Amino acid sequence: MMIGVYIGQFCVTSITWFFLTWFPTYLYQAKGMSILKVGFVASIPAIAGFIGGLLGGVFSDWLLKRGYSLTVARKLPVICGMLLSCVIVIANYTSSEFVVIAAMSLAFFAKGFGNLGWCVLSDTSPKEVLGIAGGVFNMCGNMASIVTPLVIGVILANTQSFDFAILYVGSMGLIGLISYLFIVGPLDRITLTSSAA
């Protein structure tokens, strides 16, 4: 189960790091926006992500209060968020600046909505090793912060196009979705068995 959570964290953080590193360059080079316009519109997806993060947590807690299981309350927002974040690929198929910003904003909103990894981790990790589990969780996120900008740079160097880079970012949502659907499983606190001395 924890491996699935760690994969999900890598995926969610990969989406974040596209926006933190390559998004302004993407708007300028691939979509032909002026530097001034990029300065204005680049913050819109971040604001959407902020709102998505708050609403994802509120929705998850609302589900718990309504009597839904921990599995449903935590995984449903994550799965919906990861699925919806894949809309980022729409930007490859339009020249409309409005549609590009709308797709990017919806993707970042969805990423925020589904970013409940710390909740899942704190609900399921063995209490005896919660620090280690949290450290590995952070490490996976930090690996994404290294890998994603490099992968996008390599894609750009080899294709001179952001199309495959956007597909890469969209695929992170799909991989995160698959991870939570098929690897994470039902959410229960993992208990460590004590070995005989």
C-alpha cells in the first residue's frame, strides 16, 4: 500500500514542478504569449491549485463526517483529482490562449484537490515508523522536483516542442490514478508485527 502512496506523491509533485519550472517558458515559447502577458496569467493556475487544495481537504473531511469509510473519503478526492489533472493535454490541441489557461488552471486545481497524500500517510503508516514513512514520502516528492524539470528539458532538447512534455505531465496524473486504484488498496493503519527475540 505505501508504495502506491509514494508513487502517487511522485506523480502529484511532478505536476507541481512543471508549473514551478517550465510553465512560464511554455506560455512564452509554445503559445507565443508576450512576457508581460505571461507575468499576468502564470499565477492563475497557482490560484486554482490553492483553491483545489482547500476544497479537496474539505470534501474529504465532509465524506468522513457523512459516514463514508476512510478509504472512500481519502481516495475519492485523490482519484478524481488525478483523473481531472490529465486535462492538461488539451493545451496541445488548441491555439486559444483562453483554453490553454483554462486547461492548465483546471489541471492545477485538480492536482490540488487530489493532493491528500499526507492525510493518507498519517492515516495508514505504522505509528512506530511514521517519521521514516514521512521521510520516504518527502523523498519521493523531492525526486519528482529533480526528475521532472530534467525530463522536460531533455524532451525539449530532442523534439523542440512542448507537446511530449505536456503529455509527460498529463501521464503523471494517469500514473497517480492507477497507483491509487490498484496499488494503494483499502486504507487501514498498517501494524508492525513484533519479531521474536
